[in-house]
Amino acid sequence: MSPTPISKFTLEGREFFVKRDDFVDPYLAGNKFRKLHTLLQTPKDTYHKIISYGGTQSNAMLAISALCKQKEWEFIYYSKPISQTQEDANIGNLFLAKKLGMQHIQVSNEGYRDTINSLGLNLEEKSFIIHQGGAVLEAQDGLNLLASEILEQSPPVKAVATPSGTGTTALYLALNLKEYRVYTVPCVGDSKYLQTQMLSLVKEIPKNLIILEPKKKYHFASLYETFYKMYKKTMEAGIEFDLLYAPSMWECLLEQTNEKILYIHSGGVTGNSSMLQRYAKKSYFIK
């Protein structure tokens, strides 16, 4: 596959560059495409079942569904209970993932952690577990490839940025792009949580990895007027980003940096339809 292109992007009068990993595939794109690179290269007779878990708005969930559809693997996904409205929705990542063949199993809030912890026990032959968000060592090869593409394309920057759930993408980029500053923002939990996730993969967080802390505490997947306004600004500037991770990253970049930066597009725009539907029900929805 050829390297994904880099676009110029002007936001609030500042010039940025965007690595267009959202162009890879409608469902299997962005950092999830990179994290699943090794499995994409794996012969399909290696596995017959993939197991994962997490939230039902997850971009990783949809990407794994697309991967399993392509490989003809069974895909089982565990989550905490969801509402009947979510279950019946005909838009969004959960709907698309189930349409691709994903089996969705809901586990009670009380039993969820024990269920997840037991997934690896007595694992069936030719089954493989992908941990939440794709935070596995197998993600390294695809992220190494992303770093190699950036070095090859040599954009006129000395910093890259990518928002973080588990921090896997930011971590491996920092390890491979030692001459670049790598900016990230914790979108699930705080900086301490993010550092803990990274330290489950490496012994030490590289010094060129800079975690920007949002001025306001945001709860993941909640609705915020500032997020919606940032989404609209980036749309008007010419590129659609996701509504879960990107707004906080762009907010921090505009407030806390002043240099030219390469933003790694994380994909995830398939989930925007359901998020926009939720925003439409709020009084601050702006047309």
C-alpha cells in the first residue's frame, strides 16, 4: 500500500498538516488500521475467532469487525449493558459492526471486569484476544510503518500530534520518531491513567512524548458545546474529524502550542452520525 497523503490545513489562522489515514478505508481506517496491520497480514487460516471488548461507540470495534469480515473470522465483542434505544439504532458504529457480522454480548456492570479478566482462560485454539482500543504489542508493526511513512514524506515540521485513548499510537510514534516532538491528549481518563496504559507496554515513556492536559476535565463520550463548535470549525476548514477524540486534541494544540504540526488523522468519522444525533437533541445544538 502507498503511504497515505499529507494535506495542508488552516485552522484559526494557523497552518497545520494532516496525515490522511482516514483515506484508507471507510471502516478500517486511521490508527485502528495501523494497530491491526499485523493481523491484516496474517493468513486467514491462522485464526477462526477474534474476541474483544469495550464501549459500543468504539472505532476499534468497527475496525475489527471490518477486519474479521475480510478474513472470514468470527468476531465476539463484550460490552457493559446498553439502552434499548442504542440497541435499536440504525446508525453509528454498533449498527455498522453488527451489520458486518459482529456478535455483541452484554455483561452486567457488576460482572463485567471479571468477565474481561477471564477471557484469556482456556482460550480456544485459533482464537485471539484484542484488548480494548487495540493496545497490544502486535500494534507495533503497523505504527512503525506509519512512522516510516512520515520520515519518508518528510513534512516541514518537527512535531506530530495524535489524541490518545490507551496511548498506543502516540507511544510508538514517539519511540520511532526520536527527532520529533509527539503531542497527545488523554481523552479517556487523565494523564496518570494514560501513563499507566503506556507503561504496560514499555518500561519508560520516551522524553519526546508530550502529554497536553486539557484545561477542563472532559468525560469520554459526553457531549460538550466546545467539542461541537470545534467539529464545525474543522469541517468548515475542509476536513471532517471524529467527535470523540479530535476536538480535545485540536483545542489543546491551539491553546498550548505555536509551531507547525503534523496531525495524524485517527479516522473514526463513521461514529459521527450517532454523535450528531445526540447533539441534535441538546439545546445548544448549533445549525
